[in-house]
Amino acid sequence: MKYFWLYLIPVLVAVLPGKLYAQDDQAELPARDVTIKESNSFSVQYSDSTGTLPVTLTASYSSLNKEYRIFWNQETTDSFRLADPLNINTFRVKITKLFNDKNQSAKTYSEFSINEIFLWLYSLKIEEGDLTIGKLFFKRWALVFEGDSSNHFKNAKEREFFLDTISKNYEPLEVARSVSRNEFRTAFNEVRRTITADTMHKEDTSLLDKLMQKINSPQYNIALLSTDINALNLTHPNLLEEGKIPERLKNFDTSNIKAIQKRLSLTEQRVYPVKKISIQFERGYIERIQIWVGNRSGGSDIYENIYAIGFSSINNLKAFQNTKLFIRKSAKSYNDFIYLSDVLGNYDNLLDLYTRDYSPADTVINNIDPSKNPYISLRKERNIRLFDSKIYSDLSGLSDEAPNGLVQIEVSRKFNLNTYRKQLGSQRLDWNIFSYLNLYGALSKIEDKNKDLPLRNVNTIVNNKLVSPSYVTNLDLRRYENASLGIDLNVFLFDYPDTKFTAYLDAGIRYGHTRIADTVRNVVNGVIEPSDSISRRSGHTATYYPKISFEFFSERRVGLVIGYQLNFTTLFSNNHFKKIMSDAKSDLNSLTNERLARKSHMLEVFLRAETSQAGNGQLFLRSRFFWQQGDANTFFSQIQVGYAYSIIYKK
């Protein structure tokens, strides 16, 4: 273990000064001024209960000046300023003066109204350590698509205009309970029974019967009922005389008819209120979102995403217009859906220095009622995940003859590139290209057991000269590797969430370093003279590869990944030695490099299980099997067990 510190010191030298520099650099930078500005309308009650004063205020908060500024409506001139922290007594005096100055009155206002404005003002405050990065707004209505019956509303601009118009003219409570055809049928049957032939002309009875026939017809448009009722009421008012109608129809006047017509009209157009929203942000994605939407029966249906929805770039936000959320309960649920942009409104993100990632911290928010909470505030991540690291041992390394180290370290960092996924056909499938970039590096041998790869030679001598080259096999270079650095680029991703299955196709390049021990061979009288002298060299390899991986149970708690990788390895040795395919099938006397010696295969199985509720630690088992192209009998295996954790920098 004495060489452990020789490898650990460079890592500490690289990481710790970077952390200290980040802290020092942060201290030297001028303080940033992040200003929040917002407008809001209130109905301020007079303290004597004689009425209300409708007001619109615009307020801002400056994180640099620690100051609030309050404007009347959207005027540009300062009305008054308040220092942070707010004082309720000072605020009450100044806001009362503002209202009375603008309305030329001498009123006092209720404590409830003053406190309402005070709390709104306080909500604008931001702090550097817990910076709000934006507000995500919600909408109150959803247009439900049933199969392909609503093609005329698939244009995002048309849908937005249609739903915005409804939002301005309808309250969600109006359609909390849908009005059914049976309700009217039952009510008019009661009318028909209570009005006898003795009190009605036969003509009146005939008119009522004709109306009932229309209502009972499956082709009858219930939205036209108000027109028919009005016409009948004008020509035959005796049908609705006091005492001749049931309680349900006594208040069936013009205003009620219009309200019912509105409700029926929305139901006919498949527009229902959004009752509840739950949303989960994780790693730059909306990992899960569930929307409770009303239905015709007065109940609710749950609509949800079938794949992770990117939430880190402007293009991700634009894609909301074409992202579908599918109903959960239907057997053919891909036919019934709503669009994400019909539920999530604008994301009012704050601009910040040196960032193009607008994703919030990992957050779960449940049971949001958009009629009461029109938006939520999203905050940035306080912790920066620098690296995902693994410390492990190769069980094969327990053998004294094995070159694999007893203690090995691997670090990696994944960067999201393209977080926008596309649905595949009309099914619950999705795909993406260039999803991520993964950087990784490893120290494979920390202790001092078999650290060097010995070169071999068949010792062919011609004219008292050694003509056979020293050599190693392609797989030996990988097996004895003590350091590596690589990068993977995701080329294609296929996801089938319902079966918890994801497939990845990556392309990568990998650098490897191997310590070489070459015995000095002296030729004396046509034979090799024994020597204890060792020449130390380095082997440098560059490996290019495609890799395909299949992930099962693709979630945080547990995961299984099976992968295959085809390696194309090039050796850089300054011609001191050569790389061969295998001892059995290679020409050991030739200096020519073999083409097949470049190719090898790797099969990998990776099993992980979460060990902490915070998700910052995992136990894992990784098994790898390598074999040589052209000679499958040249192979080796690795069985690695260890602990994976995240190196986090706390801001």
C-alpha cells in the first residue's frame, strides 16, 4: 500500500486547490444583483366595512441593495421604498398613505387586506444561498384528446388561444360537476306527471311531449336545450307556473340556462378543469408529472408522462407544446391524452452568470391546486455534484498471481446534452440522440502486487543476434492497466418506461497506461545470457469502441445493466515491443503488427442497489469478460464489488 499515496496525492492536488480556488474566486467577485419584479391585484377592504378599493401594485426586490420598491399600478416613478427586513408597522403606514394619496381619501384599511399585500411583498425576497431561479406557472383547463377526434386543435397556437379564452371567461368550479342529459330528462318527466290534462290544453301537452322526444333522442344536442326551453316558456308560460314544477326547475331562469349552457359547451368540446398537479424534478428532467383532470362523470382522470421530460434548456421548454401526457386507466391509453403545455404555463426563469442550464434542484411537489396556487417557485441546487466515484476490489485480485489491484478507484461525470425525447409512434415508447457525454477515469492498481506487465520473447537468434521482438498480448495490456481516461458520447437512446427498460448506444475513446517490465537479454555465443537487469517502460493505448447497453429497472433504488463493447485498440510503444493477438496463433518472430490484434470484445453485467435514502450511496457488483478477436481462448475476467458514491461540493 505504500504506493497508494503516490496516486492519491495528484488527485488531491487537482481537486482541493480547485475547491479552494472556487471559494476564493467567489469571494473576489462583486456581489450579484438579482432583482425580482412582479405585479398583483388586490381588493382592499375598508376597515369600516363600507366597501373595497381595487388596486394593482408592482413591487420589486433587489438582492444587492436589500431593498423593496413599491409602485402604484405600473408607474415608473417611485412610490416608496422599504428596507429589508420588512417592518409591518412601517409598511402599514406607507401603504395607507399611498392608497389615500392616489384616491384622495382619508380611509383606514382592514388588517387582513394589509397583511395579504405584506405577505405577497415578502414572497419576492431572495437570498444568495437559496436563490429562486424562476417561477413555473400552471393553467386551470385541459383539452382532452380522445383518439383523433380533435385534429383541429392539435396546432399549439390554436390550443393556447382557445384555452386562454376559456380561462378568462369561465371559473373551474362551474364544471366541477358535469350536467348530464339524464338530469334534464328526469326533471321534465316530473313536470309531465305533475301537470295534468285538466290544467293544460292538449296543445300544451303536445308541445311538452315533443320537447321530451327531442331530449330523449341520442342525436339531440344538449347545448341547444336552453334555446328550446326559452321558446317554450315564451309561448306557453302556463307550463312553468308556480306550484306546477319540481324544485329542481323553479330557479331555471335565463341566467341559470346560460351557466348550464357554458358547462355543456365545455363538456362537448372535451375541456375539463385541472384539479391537482404533482411534479418531480430530477437531474435536469421532469422525471414524473401527474395531472388530475375532470371528466364527464364529475370524477377525475390521471394523466402522466411516459418518459422523462427535459427541463434544462429553452428548446426543452418549447417542446412542451408537442409533449403528450397519457391517461393512466385506459387499456388503450395512448389514444387519450392532453398536451403538457396546456397544463404548464410559462417558466419565468431568472438569468444568471455563466449558466445555460435552467433546471432546478431535485424537487418533488405534490398536490398543487392551480386554482389556488397559480405558480410554484423553483430554486437552484445548493450542491454541485462534481464526480460519481467508485471504490472497489476485484475478487480475482485476491490471488497472488493476479495483476488486478485489491483496491481500485474510478471517477466519472455525466453531462446532459440533448434532454429532449421524442415519442415513438403512438405507443408508450420514446427515443433520443446525443443525450449525454460521460467523462471517466480510473486508477486500477493502488497496491504493489504485480504492477508491471512482463514482456515475453521467443528468443530467436540469428547470426548471434536476437531477431524476435518482445511482445505482449492485446488483452494483457488491458488486464495490467494501471490508469485510464475516457469519454463516452451517447449516440442513441431507446426507452420503454412501462417495462422499466432502456437501451443505449454509445461511442467512446479511451486512453490506457500500462507499466512494462522488460528483461535485458544479452546474446553470448548464440545463446541468451541470464540477466537480473530490468528495463522499465510504459505502454500507451488508445481504444475506440461502440458500446450497447440494456438497463433494466432503470430507477434510482436498483438497477441492472447488461452491456457489450467492441474494442479497437492501438498501441504506442516507440517500437520497443509489439502487440499480438495470442501466443498460440500469432507469428512471434515477425515485427509486423497483426490487424486482428487490435480487436477484442467485452461483455459486462452491472448490478447496483441504493444504500441511503438520500440516494448518495450504492453497493454494486460488476462482472466483465474480455476475449480476443480471432482466438476466443485468449480471455480474462473481472469480478468487482464495491461502493459507489458522489463527491459533492457544497456552495
